[in-house]
Amino acid sequence: MRHLLMLLTLCAGPVWAAPASYSLQPEASVVGFETDFGSDKITGQMPITRADLTLDFKNVSASRVAVTLDAAHADASFPFAAQAMKGPKVLDSKDFPQISFVSTSVKSKGDGAEVTGKVTIRGVTKPMVMQAMIWRQKGTEAGDLSHLTIRLTGAVNRSDFGAVGWSDMVGDQVRLDILARIVRAE
């Protein structure tokens, strides 16, 4: 990301010198996840209900991310898995319909960034680290940072949040792959 941020900074001009707020394009964004199910995988998606993003291309550590997911409308690769995942033994989406992530620090790491924060699942808050990459969206002009794509990857252990249902059949680690398309707020 350091190389990308340097390129974006050089192309951006003075208008991008300060932190900029971005809005999510929810219809073009997806929170994907997968976990082990024996020798197979359960995959799924979860809608994003809110995202507050501030990016600072000159001072990456001033960037901030806050995202809220709609656990009650999560979907999985087969109907039973979706129902079980939203039920009281896993996400308990009736009592905890949202999952949230708030960054506590952002720092350059290789060609990307490391986003450290706190994730809240089932009312339990734990630290989480995600790896981030950022690009200009396809079709934008060089130097145009008004439309960007961010990819975040990371993992959580569901047992850390009390989501222990069907642990004899379903893996503990849930891997996240988030593709968010964002637009600079005016």
C-alpha cells in the first residue's frame, strides 16, 4: 500500500492533502465469509448497513473505519447453514442483529495496510486485525480518488464471541473477505 499510497498522493494534488470522508456503495460491496464444514466449506455473505470511512493518503495513520453489518440478513451457501448461523447457538441475530467493527489504528504494511480495531459480535467485543488493499475503481482517470475499491481480509474465532453452536461439525475460524466500493463524500 505504501507504493500505492505514494502514487495516489503524487497524482492527487492539493485537494487530497487532508483526510477525506467516503460513502459506501452498498449495492457494489460485499462482505464474504467462509468456515470449514468437515472437508467442505460453508460460504456466505452479510449486508453492510453502515460504513463511516475517512482516508488520509498523506498520513495513513489518520485514516478511520467504522462498519456495521446486518447479521439478521446474513446468507450462507445452503439454507440450513444460514438458519443455524443466525440462530441462538451461533450469531443469535434475534438478540444481536448487528456486528460492528471500529478501527483503532491503521498503518502501512508492505503494499497494503494493517487495520487494527475492535469487532463486536453477540455483544462481545474483541480485538481484530485486518489486511487492506486499495485501488481506484475501474474506469476512473489516473489521479481520480473519488471512487475507490478496498479489499479487507482477516479472520475471527467464533468461540471467542460465544458462537459455539455445532462446533463438532463447523470450524471455529471464520475467514472474512470484504470488497467495499466507496465514493468520496462531497
